[in-house]
Amino acid sequence: MDDTSPHPLLRFRWLIFSILALAYLFVYFHRLSLSVVADHLVEDFNTTAGVMGLLGSIYFYCYAAMQLPAGLLSDSVGPRRTVTTFLVAASAGSILFGMAPNIETAFVGRILVGFGVSMVFIPTMKILSQWYHPHEFASMAGILNAVGGAGVMAATWLLALMTEAFGWRLSFELIGGCTFVLVVLVWLIVRDRPQDKGWPAIADLAATPGAPTAPVQSIPLLAGMRQVISNRHFWPLALWFFFDCGIFFGFGGLWGGPFLMHVYGLSRETAGAILSMIAWGMILGSPFLGYLSDRVLKSRKKPFIGCTTILVVGMGTLYLFPTSLPIPALYVFFFVFAVCSSSIVVIGFTATKELFPVEIAGTSVGTVNLFPFLGGAVYMPMLGKILDAYPHHHSGAFALEGYTTLLLVLLVSSVVALGCTLMMKETFNR
């Protein structure tokens, strides 16, 4: 049976995906939302930029800390219960943040949000592995990541419009209310697997009638964890995630804006317009790479090698010509940069899932998802220290020599990431 079958499973799974994808949009929304309202927060709470930076970063610490528990809970308690429980915390945190009378309460609300939304992506990957065929998984993960790109847009221009119309406090309270509506939808509609609806497993729909099906394995949590970290094919993927996402978070998420303003002398608005190509790269590139991997190349390794090679070329071009690229080329660069360093991660999560039995899909994806955030945590301050090592301009801008060294580090890192792709195992139709 194929996707043209009238079986209700094939229609119902799209409803499940839509609800979980909307939840994932809020993950990216909260990740970047403070940048839009930071000036209001500093004024209302009478605080400093340093404290505001900590308020923003606390999300990442909470998110990273919960990735391994997210995998373990998805494989034991179940992804539906995990998402429902933690989205309640995210909803309460957003409302508390909007009502916060002081900066201490705002921190509590932000921590609740960080812990809450950290339990969306991994459980969603687990659910997709049960409702979609292996050859569909990368395409669905690509669409999911594209929705994350839409969350980037929502966290910038949409939140700015809401703040202008309602104020930042009511905006976050409304977001908290919308999140609670998602909680209800997840609990009422989402199911961990088709069998919970009394339907056959997705693999059985394509099986020959009467053919024996593979027995479901029962893998204890600790045994599943050992199976992941002891697999030699896991580590090239994990290291690739570290270097690739270190480049993306370090340059695309933090120092790309100052680079455009300090080196090219662009206004904040123009730099922001160029950086918005990162969101478009995720929105358009993620489903494209998923389709390319699933349907055209029928490979996981080839997209890895191709995208990382393009990333090396792009970083090399920027390193060799740091000041002389025309403005239209910068738009193109950041779009391609997003495709090759961010959209490509959907293939990474797909390959990780395919390395291991589906029963430990949550554990395997949760474990590898530690490395992107570890890369960001290392590269963001490391690149900052590189810039600080050179004398600053009298206006406060960082020196061109600092940015040149920064770009060299990113170029070398992209070459190392390319080396990791060459050592990866092909997992398509494993």
C-alpha cells in the first residue's frame, strides 16, 4: 500500500504533523524573541545589557541540558505525554514572563519557557519515525525545519508588530495562551504511533499480506544509550554537528550582523535585511534537501558532502574577499550559508535515526542534538575573544584583522566538517 491508499492513517498523520510543526514554530519563536523587545526590557526592568544577555542565553542552557532527557523520556514515557507536559510549562513561563514585575520573575519565566520548548523537537522526531516510512522521513524533517524558519520570521517582524499594537507584556501573554491551546490539541489528537488508534504500523501498510513482520524490540534505556555512544558511525555525525552548527550559531546567529555593519558599513536595517536570508534559506532549503535526499539522490551522505563542500567554498570566498563582495552577493551568501549549515541538519537527524533501531530513535537523536548547542556555546564566545584580541576602532567597531582571523577559523572549521562527512556511513535504505 502506498501514499495513494485511502487508509485513514495516511490522512490523520498530516493532522498530527501540523500540530507538532506549529509547536516547533514556537520553539524558534522563543529562541529569538528577546532580540526584538530587549530595549523595552532594559527600560522596564531598569537593568543592564549584561543581565539582558544572560536572560537571553538562559534559554540555550535549559534547551541543551534537556536534550538527552528528551530522548530518554520519548523512548520511555512516550513523546505525546512528554510534549504535553512540558508545553504546559512553556505556556506558564510565557505568561509569567509577560506579567513579571521584576527581572527575577522574568528569569523564572524564561527558564520555564526554555525547559518547556526543549521537549518538542526530539519527541516530534520520535513520532514521525512511527507515522512515516523511512524514505519519507528526511522530507518531513525538512518541512519541520522550514516551519522553524517561519518561527524566525515570527520572532522578528510579527513580534515587532504585536509589540507595537499590544505592548511586549500582552504579546507574551497571548503567546502563552496560544501555546496552551496547542497543549490541548496535542493531548486530544496526537498519538505516539498508529497502533494507538487501532491501525497497523506504517511498515505493515506496505508489507505483503500474510508476510511476517519484524518483532518489536524492547531496549532498556541505559542499554540504548550505550548502543548509541559505542557506535563508531555515530561520532563522525556528532562531530559534524559540532563544527557545522558552531559555524552557523557563531557567525549566522551572532557575529554576522556586526561583520556587515563594521566591515561593510551597512546600517542596522540593511544588515537585518541581509540576515533575514538565513530564515528564507531554512524555509526553502530544508524541504528541498529533504526531497533531494529521499527522492532524487536516495542518499544521506551525498547531500552532506555536497552542502559542506559549498560551505567551504563560501567561507573561503568570504575569507579571501572580506571587504569587496557586492551587496547582492552578500544576500546570496547568507541564503546559501543557511541552506548548507542549517537546512542540512535535517539530513543529520535522519541519518542518526537510521543508524539505530526505531525503538531508541529518541535516545539517538537526543544524544546527537547535544552537539549543535555545544558547538554554539563554544564558537560564540571563542569568536568574540578573537575579535577582542585586536585593537578596536575608535567608534567601537571591531578591527578588520579580527574579522579576517575569525573567517579563517570558520574556514578551517568547515574543512574539518567536510572531513567528517567523508567518514560518515551511508544510512539510506540501511
